[in-house]
Amino acid sequence: MHRSPKDADQSAGQSADKTAGKAGHPANIEDYALIGDHQTAALVGHDGSVDWLCLPRFDSAACFAALLGDEHNGHWQLAPKSAMAAKDPRNRACTRRAYRPGTLVLDTEWETPEGHVRVTDLMPQRDGAPDLVRVVEGLSGSVTMRGALRLRFDYGSIVPWMRRSDGHRVAVAGPDAVWLRSEPAVRTWGADYCTHSEFTVAAGERVAFVLTWHPSHQERPPLVDPYTSLETSVADWREWTARCRYDGPYREAVVRSLITLKALTYAPTGAIVAAPTTSLPEEIGGVRNWDYRYTWLRDSTLTLDALLSAGYEDEARAWRDWLLRAAAGDPADLQIMYGLSGERRLPEFELGWLPGFRGSAPVRIGNGAVNQLQLDVYGEVMDSLFLARRSGLPVEPHMWRVQRALMDFLRTAWRQPDEGLWEVRGGRRHFVYSKVMAWVAADRCVRTLEAQPKLGGDLDGWRAMRDEVHREVCERGYDAERNTFTQYYGSRGLDAALLLLPRVGFLPPDDPRIVGTVDAVRAELSHDGLVRRYSTEGTGDTEGTGLDGLPGEEGTFLVCSFWLADALHRTGRGAEARELFGRLVGLGNDVGLLAEEYDPAAGRQLGNFPQAFSHLGLVNCAFALFGGDEAG
């Protein structure tokens, strides 16, 4: 059945009970919480609705896509009947919600005139098929609950056939099959192309639901026990978080960030997705909407540093091994991002039937930036492998061969202009940060070979390249009049990535040029104390666009603001760094999650959510400020 989901729902009889439907998704990105099973993830709103879920992987098509449209594009709401019937969205929201400490198990509670009820959401670590478990528990009184399940495969475009089998509801369309299992006490019925449910839960009673996906050509997978899954998930997560070595200030925020990074890890390969979502806007109503369900090499050093610092060597090794596999091949073909298993083809296209989050179109699948030349990734790969070797991770026999091949390419390629760290679509330039990372690549190889000369390599040639890059950057990428490095050669613009220069060791933190750059970025790119990536005004090649080739604005970047805190700390301004860090931690939502960006004027989060880069920034900054971390 390939009718429009909205037309299909609206064509049903007018006598259908509309109170079980969901009247629009929450107003803000930060209204969501994350659950996941280390292979995919779901977003749950404060109204008890699962509005985003891709099955069976992070990058699969969504079966719940209300996040980028409305309830007709797929969702699963489970909440008190009185809350679901409320006309005012504020009255549909829960009373409170929180993760169980040290876990990714989410408790959402409502206090109603009839009583107090809790819905616990989780995705058990899978041993086969993915499951979404929802457990309703009565805490006091007697509360009538309602459920509304609209499965819409292929990002909300396909309405599946529903049938009953062995007392379960089964939805099938094309390659996808989903089973809904509930308890006998739950009354379920189909109407309005939606599976509705109603039941009453009294104090001390529990009612569970399990949603299971599998390929439609295969038999139904074994059933999981929801209550056992809940206990096991809590125990597994707490065992994992107990290994965290961080014991400084803001430990709860650091642990929550590490849990989020673990949740964004694709367990079969060790890859970490930038975010579990696509097309959450950097500007409400704008076009800066991208698919982040892939893995970027730019995150490599920061990821490895965070995992190793926190004591997660197994995860660090899995990430390092994924990185080596992804980087294998012709060095000239090194990409800036890859799929979860190292896939290289990530073609970008638009989903015209989805209006986007709060009307922010287009909704994009895939990412055209995969074909860009970003020279900084060579430095990030080299820095990661240097860090892995220095930290004592077991060395793979082919690791040094990969590094030598990358250096052979970079010795001439570093002179080219590129699209830069931020994937601008306004043309190539000689970005200063890209050149600095070429210097990092040469520096790390020189230092490795000096420590282990038996590895073999062109030590003199790499030293010469390192010196040449350093000299050129200081001559062509530095504005002596303003005492700051610039975004690209000949530019007066700035780039927040310049805040990383002291971290990577390009110059000492007390060098006047570093201090001047930190001060300039802070003065020119900050908005209410938070940092933008770069100026989007008046530097593009096309009228009405900025340097990145796009119209409109974007919010302040949270990871860049963490970089500022780190840079302030390294340049001797510890009190200011700690104040900024505390403020940034406070920008997390009620369950401690951070998106990519923040709008200080509107006081809301922007961009894909939750964002690995932001949480990496938090973890690494905490170790720098409170854990004795030093520059490379």
C-alpha cells in the first residue's frame, strides 16, 4: 500500500476516536531523550511518543519519522489517556523524566488526578533482532493509559498491512516486518490506519509492550522477556559506567556524555555516528539540514582521546581498528566520512514528502560532502594512530604502512586548496586549519620514527615538510596587524577551529600569536559568550550566500565553545575556562543531552541530536580542565 500516509489516515471514517492520535511533535529539539541498543537509536518525546527510529541500523530508513513531519509519518505514543486528550501541548508533557543513574534506560512519569504512573523505555542490547521495550508501572492510584502506534516504513512514506498472528499485531511492507506484543490485559484495535490500545494500571501493577523488527522474508525472531530485559539492561549499563576513570567535577555530565557516545557506537564495527538523526535544522525554517548518521574522520583524535582518558580501551581499540579499515586503499581516495561498516558511497537526495522539523526543508538522506577534499583528515588520522601507539593499544602490523602511504600522498597534496573542516560548499580555499593538520601529520610521523627508528621511513623528508608547512602557515595564515591566525590565506575572517592550535601543539599556548588568536575568535565569533564556527555573512561567491555557499544563519557550535574553554585554560585563564565550561554543561536538556548547536537568543538547541561532537567536546574539556590533560 503506497498511498500517502496523511491521505490514508484522513480517509478513514470520521467516527474513529481521535484522542489517541498525536497532535504534532514537541516544539523543540531538546524535548527528546535517546534510547538505543548499540546498533540504532530512538528519540522519545516528553509526551511519551517515540518520534524517530531507524531499523535495523542507524542509517536504515525510519519507521517512525514524526520528528521530521507529524504523526502521519509514524510514531508510537504511550501516555495517560487524559494527557493524550489534552488540547494544550503543555498538558501532554510528562511531569518529570530521567535516565536511571548510569544507564540509557529512560523513566517518564505523569502525575494525574487519577494517580501516578511511569513509562520505562529501553532498547536491550540485541542478540539478533532489535527490540523496543516499553514498561508501564502504576505508582499510585489507578491510571487509564492510551497507546497509538503508527508504523510508516521508508521514512514515513509506506503504510504497511497489519494483521494478527498468535495474539500479536504484525505490520509488513516490502523488506520490513514489525511485531507488536502486549499483555492480555491490554485491549488493542485498529482504526484510522493506527493501532490503538487502552488499559488501566493500578499501584504496583506493570504492563509491558515489545516492538520487534525483522526482515519480512524471515520467520519471527525469538521473543524477549521485557522485564528480564529491563533488569539486564540496567545491570549492563551500570557495569559499563563503573569503569569510567573520571572522578572530577561535573562527573555526572561526563558520564552521561560517555553513555551517549557508547549509544552512538555501532557495535559490530566500532564506528561512532555523528548523530542518530538527519536534517534537524541549524536554523529553524532554513535549509542547513544534513544527514549525520555516518562516521567522520574529523572526530577521530577527539574520540580516541576521550575513550582512552576515561578508561575505555576496548572501545578505543574498536574505533582505531575501524579507522584503519576505513583509511585502507589509495591515500588519494581518503574520504572525510564513511558508512557504519566503512561504506564509501553515501549519495545525497531529498525526501519531498517530509516537511522537515517545524517546516525546515529539505529533508536530506545521504551526504554530498562525502566527495569533498578535506586535507585536515590526514592529520586527524595520523594524530589518532600516534595517540593509539603512545597509549599502549596493541599495534596492528599494517598500521605503519598505512601511515607511510598517507604521508607519501600528503607531501605534495598539502599545497592544494580544499573545502576545509566545516565542509563548506562555496569553493576550495587554503584553509589554515587544514594546513596545520598537515603539519600535525608530519610531526606525528617524525616523532614516531624518532622513537622507533626500526620502523623505517623518510625522516629527513618529513622533517623538511613539517618545517615548510609551519613556516608557510605563520607567513600566509597569520594577520600580524590584528595578531591572529585567519580562516584561510589572505582572509580577514576567523575560524573557531583555530582554537585547536595550542591543543595539537602547533605553537606553545603562551605564544603571543596563540593568545591573540584565542582573543580574536572570542571577540569576533562569540554570541553571548558562545562561539560560532565562522562568519556566514558576505564571504561567499554567490550573492546571498556565505563562505559555505548557503543562505541563512546557524547557531553557535557547542563543540567550538568547549574548544574555547580548553584554549582559555591552556592560555592561563583557568577561572574563565571553568566558568564557561559550567555554563555549557548547563545547556544540556533535562536528561543531559546536547545537540550540535545552540541559539542563545531563542534559548534552544539546534542541529542533529544528540551530537557526538558536542559530547566529545564536553568529555575532553573536562579532562583538560580537571583531569591533568596536556597538549599533544
